[in-house]
Amino acid sequence: MTDTFRLLALSAGLSTPSSTRMLADQLTREASAALGADGSAVEVTTVELREYAHDLTDALLTRFPSERLSMVIEQVRAADAVVAVTPIFNAGPAGLFKTFFDALDIELWKDKPVLVGATAGTARHSLAIDYAVRPMFGYLKADLVPTSVFAASADFGADTEGQADEQPLAARVRRATGELATILLARRGTALPVAGAAGKASAADGSAETHSVEDASADAAPARPGLDPEFTDFVPMGDLLPRR
């Protein structure tokens, strides 16, 4: 396996320029920085779905992708992770965005790390990610990054009514891309384990006693209350089952 991480950004913006493409670029830029912190190379490819609108419609009608769309499908297949960003229209993702996923084989997305982003005019559309976009990727069995990023017009500097999120967009982007980097690095076995480090240090210098799990459980278990004479032959279920 090579050291190069391949990121594919899918932007469903309908205009040029678009805030959707701006968010996609910001996400891939920060993801590249996070992945490249240890010297890994990152290759980013961005696909504007509006350029494939006719190809997607033809693929839905004929079930055969065009040569241009086949190239995009292969890019999805080869990508280590996908950054998928859509505008929100009428409380749901853009039809072009949904059409793309309808036209592709569902098996392409199984266990594929996906970072979701969305844009809209106001923050009132932000819940569309949770009830319309994320469930779709759950059905596709993609490996979704826990944090999604929503950006309203106010987050790009058009905050005329005080509608910008209290947490800056840049901070939310860094959090989401950091989670994506953690997933990818863990898959390649380059993430450093941190759990149990304190326990190992204590064992090394002999400053703490060593107790088995059974001993700890026994010490923490409360004393049993006295039983009525009627139930003196009662055996607790925990004693009947073998301990593992």
C-alpha cells in the first residue's frame, strides 16, 4: 500500500462560483494538512457534479454509465475517503446530489470513509444533514465521519443579521477533518495508541499494586443483605453462571 492518501471531493453546487465548492475546498485543504502532518502525501481530486448532470440522467434511464461518468466511478472506487458536499434546497439535499448516489452501485460505498458537508442560505436548514443526508449514507453502509459541517451564508462573511454560528466555520472544519484523518491513519496502522499509557507507566516504576479484574470486582461488590429464613436456600443467579 502506498503512502499517498487519495481524497475525492464531490461538490453538488449549481453555480460558479458556489459556496458549496468553497466548503468542499476548505474541507479538503484542512484534511490534507491533517493527513500530511506526519509526512504523508495527499492527492485531492474535486468533481463538480453539475458537469455530469446529463450523464447521471442517462445512467438512471439506461443503467449504463457513460465513459465520462465511468471515470468518476473509478475515482470513487480508488479514493481512500470521499468529501461529499451538497446545497440544501427545500429542507433536503440537492436533487443532483441524490441522483449521483442513485446512479452508482451501492457496493461502492461500503466501509468508504465519507465526510459530509452542506450549505444553505440560513442555519435553519442545518438539521437536513441529520434527517436527510446522513441516513442515506447509513443505508449505503459508508463509514461516516462523526462530525458533519454545515455552513450558512453568514459563515462565509455575509452575516448581516447576526446568524453566524457561535463556533467559527474554520474550527468546525478542523474538527471534522481531524476525525477523518484519524480514521484514515488508523486504517493504515499509523495512529498511535494512547489508551492504557498511564497504567503501563505505573507498572513500570512499581508505584502501584497490581490487581486482577476479579479482585477489583470483588472489592467493589457490596455486601449481600441478609435473607429471610424462607429463602435461605436461594442461590443468586451470578453464582449459578460460570465466571469468564
